[in-house]
Amino acid sequence: MNDASIPPKREGVCAACGCTFPGPKRGPIPALCPQCRLTIPGSEQQAIAQAFNARRWPDGTDARKTSAQTAAAAHWYQHERKPPPATPMVKCPYCPDLMPAWRKQCGKPECHKKFQRDRCREWQRQYSDEHGIGYAMALNPEKRRESRRNCKARRRGLPGTYTTADEKAQYKRQHGKCFWRQVNPACAVSLKGGYHVDHVIPVAGERTSSNGPENIVLSCPQCNTSKHAKDPMDWAGVMF
């Protein structure tokens, strides 16, 4: 095989660092060497390629690359190109780390979690301002428990609802003492350590019961756990 049949070796000059690198067998030679393509950001690579092509093909017709044109593009990138403006850095609102000014948080998992929490709270505030409900209920645990209880009762088809005000009124009527204190010897008597809302006629089973304030009493956790879904007369007979 003679030397005329061997295709000439294609080389290119990197527009960023000016080094010479082997080009592909066919097609245009890239403007950057493999190392620069890995280290230079993609947006900056596009700008380099556009400027490189504008200098290499001023009339837009010649699709070939010469070493002189690539060297001129490399010289422009190294000496004449204006570097992009420095991104201003600010402190992350959730940690001492610095971050670009256009970001809302630095990107660490714990900071991202706090940012999502604050954003959800802001959405809830906007919803509450527009509709008058939602966020206030989220901040009021008693209101939230009341809504969940009534929703559960509606799903079970129980008539009646009771509110937190009904609970407080029943607490006042019972003078802060368990309703079943005279039935259960193991009763804690006082409700200051916490209480359960108990249905006198249990809502479990096939009994006809109600979720209204006329069917609720306040009991200590021991009595409510012992009574469970039993009829009050049957439970009282077992206790005695």
C-alpha cells in the first residue's frame, strides 16, 4: 500500500487551551479538546463554539477547519474573550454556607427540607387569606382532632357531631373527674393527666348509637381501655 492511499491524519487545535488533539475520521472537528469538554460548563462551551464558528466560517459556507483558524479562536478565548461576570454570593438562610444569589437555599438535604416546609406554610397562609380556612385549622391541634373525629363518624354513618366546646362543657360538668370513677376500682379519677372521649353507647358493633354531645363522656385512659366497645351495663356487671 502506497502513502497516497493512506488518508491524512486529522488534527484540531482546542479553542480553549490551544492544545492539539486528534480529530475524528470524518465529520467536523470539535472546537474543544476532550479534556476541556469535561471541565468547561456546557453553557460556556456553547458560547465558545459559537464564537469559534463565527471566526472560522465568516461567510457560513466553508465547513472545514484549518489549524490557523483554530489557533485564532484559541487566541481569542485566552486573551480577548471577556470573562462572564462573577455571580454574587449570599449566605444561606438555613445554614452558614454561601450560595449564589439566585438560589433560595444552598441545596443541602436539611436546608432543602426546611425550605420546602416554609414554602408549604406560605402556601397555607395564602390559602387561609383567600378562603378563610385551612391554615388556621393546621395550627390548631384541637380543631384538627375535632375535624378528624367528625369525618370518621360520617364515614361510619353515625348521626350527630360534637365540638371542642362540647368537650370543655362536659369536663366542667364532671368537675375534672372520670365519669366511670364509681364503677371501675382501677380508675385514675382525675382527668388532669389526660382523658379520652368515650361514647356511652359504643359506636362499634351493630348498636344504634350517636356521635352527638348527648352520647359522650370523658373518662380516664384506664376506664376507656377497660370498657372498650362493651355496653355500659354489661361492663358494670363485670366490674362488680
